[in-house]
Amino acid sequence: MNNLYVNHICSLLSINKWQAEHCIQLLEEGATIPFISRYRKERTGSLDEVQVAEIKHYFTKFLDLDKRKESVLTSIEEQNKLTEELKNEIENCVELQRLEDIYLPFRPKRRTRASIAKEKGLEPLASKIFSFESKSPEKDALQFTGESVKDVQEALSGARDIISEWISEDISVRESLRGQYQKFARIISKPHKDSAASDESKYRNYFEFSGAISNIPAHRVLAILRGEREGELSVKLEVDPEYSLNYIRRSVYKKRGEPTASCSEQIELAIEDSYKRLLHPSVENEALKAAKERADLESIKVFGENLTALLLAAPAGQKRVLALDPGFRTGCKVVCLSAQGELLHNDTIYPHPPVNEKINAIKKISNLVESYKIEIIAIGDGTASRETEAFIKKIPMPKGVQIFSVSEDGASVYSASPVAREEFPDYDVTVRGAVSIGRRVMDPLAELVKIDPKSIGVGQYQHDVDQNLLKEMLDNTVISCVNRVGVNLNTASKHLLSYVSGIGPSLAQNIVDYRKEKGTFKSRMELLKVKRLGDKVFEQCAGFLRIPDAENPLDNTAVHPERYKLVEAMASEMKLSTSALIADESARKSIDIKKYVSADIGLPTLNDIMDELAKPGRDPRKLAQVMEFSPDIHTIDDLKLGMILPGIVTNITNFGAFVDIGIKQDGLVHISQLCDRFVSSPSEVVKLQQVVTVKVVEVDLKRGRIQLSMKNIS
């Protein structure tokens, strides 16, 4: 990558040039984001995952920009209009918008008013007027009348059309207006003339809306643009037109001297036409697009943060689970899972109306809990969830059995997916959905990686944002979480393995096939025997894979195999085995790690190794805890203003947090109601899956909306 791009990345991210260069080199060598940030700290100056991901994003963006530059240069060269100066200007672009501005005058166009005027031979007249050389445009226009131009007015009109297009293609004009619109424009939304504009419309808050485009919240931008797309809203930008016209005048008149009065009149008409007909619609679209891009980035960031919290949610661990997917008419699907998540039994109970087979349901649940030594009962939080939970709690249970309410978001998507069909080819979607609910309690990360993150329901307007950027963020997030936790090489599914640094779906399948054929892995080095898993992939993945019962205890840590000899040297210095060194805290603390600094091993890596030896194989996630809703609340009709209720945060957006209080509808705690101080983001106060206490402040039965507050709760 050339210096131009590297310098731009350094400027954007406020990092040193050598950091960016080394990071790009590693990316070009095929290194992954987790590997670079975890095991190559000396080469990058300890850039974290976010910084490495940003460098990768810009690296990819500039590769695409280079391809566009090649296309633009080829197009202009084919028109025989490529000068050395123009070529240098194109090659020095670091922004796509700037490149497109340069290319605009050369871009092949459909026939325009200007091109028609040029076909009539009016370009010389336009040039004479625009360069202020014309003393009398009317007299000059006479020379251009004839068969294709019937009179002076048509000649002048055509010349102005050409001038208008020249003005609209002027880079300085477009940049000035673009800056003005992005700073001062107001976005206005009203009901579309063909819409019903009902008070029950979800867009009613935007029927008479006006806001500065420079600071409008992301969720409002996305809501307004969705409303426009669905035909409910009419959207436009408003700016001071005289301010815009003055921008254009300054650019047009600069360095051109003083025109005659009649020449100035033609120029003014062309300026006004260029602004109203060409520039305003174009720059308005650009400003709305820029606002949409900013909103996309904010929303995608929120989605990434929420997804991280969900994927890293506390696991219950390897416990025997009875999971229920609740329902009324169709009954509650019941499955029993082993501590390894294997399906042992499935059945259906009908404890609710219209069937009401409560006695039979109690017998079945009691027998299953006893027969399969159940330790956890997991209940999906969808339809009939509270009723099912209340029913289950009335059944006498062995001591220690815990009852969890589990989010069903995405479970139906999983149950109908190829992944689920492959896992359970002989069972229907209801059984698969119940299994997913049960496994989510045991290990949320291992189960949720099988589901498209967009289906999990923890973002804002995820279907409206740039899907390529969203996919990039979600992929990075899932990979980051999987590698942060680490993966058990001998028990992980191929879906979980596929997210491990450097592996991917094909090699993940090869690893699973190897396990089936050869049995469990005894060491990390055995990975090199897996089909098509070579040295480079081993380097990328080995540190993130765990073997709990391996002969070498380092195989169950985040210490990379390339550093095993280093740890063995430390153990030898203390006259201990590696296992003994891990177990002896005082011995580890007595090691002077500075002695082990070398050309390629610095203190960041050495500190990481010592931290890992102190907690080998430890899951960074906390253990799951049971959360109980108010027993008096089952539907929105049970809510009363002022009620104080327990809840759990299910989604975080830029405008607030959604909280499950145990009924079908989640309530919203607006950002202004999160705490007594000002916060710029709800994530400063709450996290996904956090248990909170809320107060009911408004209930809209008609629209099914609940407003909650976390302020002043004693």
C-alpha cells in the first residue's frame, strides 16, 4: 500500500506510521485480527482489536479506491482528455467523493439540456460569456442563430444551460455547498400526500418534524428514511438559498475580473438555474446519504456492542438441562439435554388452555427431571412464557434445580436453518427450537454463532443500514468473542470452530472429521495432522484452541505454542516443571521477566504470558444467574403507573434501553430516564442482559408501548 494511504490511515486513527505499516504487512501475509492484536503486539505497538479492525477496513477501502481510480483513468484516457496534471490529481485522491467530483465532467451522460445546446454549436458562446469576454451577449448570440437555433433568446438559453452544467461540475462549488448543507441544512419530514397519516402510524412523530442534519440522532435519520421508503413520509432538506447562491457567486466570480452588466445578467441566471435544477437536488441527496452513512456507523457500532454483550453472556456451564418452548394451543415442546448438549428425549405437554392437561404435564416433567437428573430448566421467553414458568414453579423439584428464562430471538431462524437440519435431520422445527433454547443456557456463545446475528434482535434498524458494513462488523464481533473466550478443541462444533482465527468452515469440518476418525486431540501439535491444516493456519489458530486434559498444561492456555520454550525456560530457571510453575504463584512472581526480553519478544507478550499462567483455561465470562420477574405481572393490562419492577436489558439503542419486565412487550427506558446525570450513550449506564429495577411511567395500550424509568427509584 502506498505512502499516501498509510499516512491517511495514521491521521485518521492517530497512530504512528510504523504501526500502520506493520499491521498492513501482517494483514497482507494473511494474519487475522485476533492473532495480530493478541500475538503480535511488539510489531504493532500493542494495537488493540478495534484499531486493527479499523486498519483492515481502510486497507480494503483503499484497495477498492485503487480499482475505481484505474477505471476513471481508463475512461478519461479513452476520451483523449487525460493530462498529466489531471492524472496526478486522481492518483492523489484518498476519498471516493473527491474522485467522483473530479470525474464528473468526464462521466458519460445521458443527453442533457447542456449536451443538446453543445450539439447546436453553442459552447463557444457559453465559453465567451462565462469567461467574461463578452461585452454584449445578445450581439454575440446573433452569430449562432440559424437552422438549429431560431433566435437570440434560444441561443442565450442554450449557452446558460451549458454554463449551468459547468458550474454544477465545479469541484470547489460542490465542496462548498456540501460543507454548507452538512453543517446548516435542516431535514424536514411530513406525511406523504398519498399516505393515510393516521395517529396510529408508527411514523406519527415525524409527520411535522424538523431537525438540524448535523446533529440529528441516528435512529431518527433511519426512521425518517424508512418512512420515506415505505411511502409514509415526504422528506427534504432546507437551507438558506441565498447563502448557497453566494457560495456559488464567490467561486464563479473569483479571478475572472468584472463582467459587463448584460454579461453579469446571463451569469446570474445561469447560477440560479444551476443551483435550483442541478446542484440543490444533487447536494441534497449527497447530504442525506452522508447523514445515512453516519447513522449507519452509529447503529452498527451499537449493534456490535450489543452482540458482544450477548455472545459473552454468562454461561451456566455443562449442566443437564430440561428446555421448554412454551405455547398454548400447540402445547409446550420439552427436550432433555445431556451436559454436553446432546438431545436425550423430547415430548410435548399441554398445561394451558385450551387443552388444560395439567396433571399429565406435572407427571411428565417430574419423571423427566428425575430420570435425567436435570439441573437446570430453561424456558423460552415467547408466547406463554410467564404462564409456563408459573406452572413449572408449582411442581416440587429436587434441591438445586434452577429455572431460567431464555431469549427466543433467532431460535425459529436456527430451527429452520441448514445447520439445524444437519444437526437434527430426524426432528421437526419445534424440537430444534427447544434444543437451541436449552443450549443457550449452557453456552450462549457456542449456540448463537449458528444464527445470523441480524436475527438475534439486539440492534436498531439493522435491516436499514449498509449491509456490507454491518456484515463486516458482525463478522469481526463474532470472531473477536469466540477467540477471546477460547474454544475446546475436542468438544466444539464445526460452527464454533469455523470462527476460530484462521480456520473457516472447510477446515472446521476437517477437524471434526479427524476427531471422529482418530479420537480426541492429545496436543495442539496434533492439529498439523488435520487435512489441509498447514503451518500458517496452525500459527493463526493454535493459541485460541484449548485441550483441558492435555499432557502439556500449556495446551489449555492462551500461551501460543511458539512461546512454549520460553515458558519452559522460566520453569527450568525456577527448577520446576511447567505444571508446577503454573501452580506456584510465589515462584511466578519471583521471575524477572525483563531477562526474557529479546528482539521479537517484548514486555507486552511476556506480561500476557504471566497473566495466562496465573489463570490457565479460565473462562473470562461470569456464571449465569437466575433472574425472577414480578409474580403479579403477566400482561400489559396488569401494569399501573408508578409500579417498581425487576427487569433485564434486552436491547440497547442510541435513544435508550429496552427492558423485559416479564410480559410480551419490552418497555423502553429513554436515555433521559436512565439516571440523574447527562449521558451521551445508554451503554454508559447499562449493559445487555443486565438485571435492573425500573418504574412504570407510561402505558399506551392502543400502541402496545411501555415507558419506563430508572431515575429516583428507592
